[in-house]
Amino acid sequence: MSASGGNKAILAALAANLSIAGAKLVGFFVTGSSSMLAESVHSFADSGNQGLLLVGGKRARREADERHPFGYGRDRYFYAFVVAVVLFVLGSAFALYEGIEKIRHPHHLDSAGVAIGILVFAIVAEVFSFRTAIRESRPVKGSDSWWGFIRHAKSPELPVVLLEDLAALVGLVLALAGVGLTIITDDPVWDGIGTLSIGVLLGVVALVLAIEMKGLLIGESATRASVERIRAALPGEGITRIIHLKTLHLGPDELLVAAKVAVDPALGLPEVARAIDAAEARVRAVEPIARQMYLEPDLDRG
């Protein structure tokens, strides 16, 4: 469900960003607004980001092989991390540079009404994309808060698109404010301030994305609720208790479970094997993504 929902949100964002980027670029050539140029680069960067997310999802579906016996699920995390870097380099750094240059060397806007019209169109298109991302995220988010969903989600696509769309909407409002204040005050420095604010915004979003994707790349355990379900399912039918348990996400939809379990010392080898098989079946019944499982039987010395 997370993969299909993520792809739908990515495609909606990609279509919106390509149309918006073209409109903003035309607006820059007509008006000379640096806010419009920064937002155009932002939208083109976002389009590239969504392309990278689609590539990551496709590469992650490759079958496991001898060199990568646990599969390629983490490709989705890698490409999401690259998205954060691209968002920072192409979006934030460029907008910061343009904003500083516009403040140092201000020049008046041409056809400011065209800029406002394009920004309003872009806001409407981004609202459509953002609404799609929210709709696809709700079933995955569950009862968690939106910030909690971004922090704890193991599928990277939806949090990335949500943050991108939110940043795009806020950036458009900042660009609109910069252009509007430039018209009202007849001071083009406001356009540079709007551009600088967009650069800071993109930098913050890129930093949040990089931190979250770094944690997934290094390797994160299952959620607390998943671990509790696994702990409750493992004991029974010859397994007396869990000595220790470790989990690791190999990808958003694949979980590695490794545990040392205490078995009844009166059991023979065939009974121990059956107990392990039954425990694996119980765990997979409550946590279907636990596809890789290694249970080590031991005596209860505690």
C-alpha cells in the first residue's frame, strides 16, 4: 500500500512541478524577478527529485543475488537521501546566492502583474499536489501525528513528497510576499529578501530530510509497536522466553528479525525444529513484512 500510494503522490507532484517550473521560468524572463527565478529552479529541482524517487523504487524491486543476499530494498533510502542533497544544492544554495545578489544589486520588476498571476497559478497546482500526498499518506500514517509520521515512517517517498510540497507552498507564499511588497513599496530589495527566505526554507527542509534518510540508510529497527507484537508472538510451543531480540529494516517493506530464544531442555532436536518453525509462522502472522528471520535456540541460563 505504501509503495503504490507513494508512486501516486510522486507522479502527481511531478506533473504539478513540471507545469509550475515552466510557468515560473516564463515569469522570470518577463519580470526579471529573482524570487521567480529561485522558485523556478526550486520546481525543476523538485521534478528531478521525484524522478530520483521513482528510479529508487524501481531499483529496490530487484531480486536478491549473491552479492546482495538481502536484496536491494535500501535503494529507496539512498535515492531519498540524494533527493535531500539535490534539494539543498540546486534549491537552497542557488536561492541564497540569488537573494544576496538581489539585495546587493536591486533592480525593479517588469510586468509585476504577470508574476503575481503565475505565482497564484503555481499555488493552486501545488495545493492539488499537496492534497494528493496527504490523501495517500493518511492510511499509512494511522494515529500518528504528521511530524511523527515524517520522523518514524520507514517508506521514504511519502514523507519526502509531503515535505517538498509543503516547502513549495510556503516558498510560493514567500515569493508572492516579496513581489507584492516590491510593488507596494517600490523597493526591489523586498524581492531579494523573499528569495533569501526561500533559500533558508529549502535548507531547513533539506537538513530534515538528510537526517531522517541517514537514519534509515544506517539501519533502523522496527517500530516499537512492531517489536512488541513480535515479542508477544515468539514464545509458545516449546519456546519458554526470549533471551534477546533484534530487528532491522532491510527496506520499507522488508524486516529482518534475529532472536535467541530459550527452549524447553526436555525437547529433542525434531521438536526444537518444529517449535522454531511454529514461532516463525506466529511472527509472520502478526508482522507480514518479517520476511528474513533467524531464530537461535538456547538453554535458559537466566
